[in-house]
Amino acid sequence: MLSGWSYLSLITDLYSHKIMGACLHPDLSVRGTLAALQQALAARTQPPRPLIHHSDRGLQYAAREYVGLLESQGVALSMTQHGDPT
């Protein structure tokens, strides 16, 4: 039985609304978001097409490992001005 908080990280394709990557993690560190991103990148069916990753300004999305993976895959980064990713 699980107890305590858990954090769900989702990477969603804006066009299809399909969840491309997901990870349930016990803390809000970059590990959960990074696992979801790796899953989403592995699920890409059209790698040559450009991608934009849009998020709020959460620390996990600005972490060196996370941004580095996005940049290494040629993904453009977009972050909100006010912390609301919509």
C-alpha cells in the first residue's frame, strides 16, 4: 500500500491530445519529469518534424538535465510568463 504524496508528470501532444509520456513519482524532482520526457521522445513517430515543449516555469522544467535533453533532441523551449501553462 502506498502512502504520502505522489506527483504525476504528463507530456501531452497538443494536436492529438494524446499522452505521449507519463511518470508517477514520489517527489517533485526532475527525475519524474525527465522519465516522462524520455518516454515521450521515444514514442515519436515523426522525429524529423520540429517540436515545441511548452510548460510553466517549474524548477523541474528548467533543470539542466531536462533542458539539456530537449536541446539535444532539437526541441524548442517555451515557458509561460506567469506560471500557468495554458
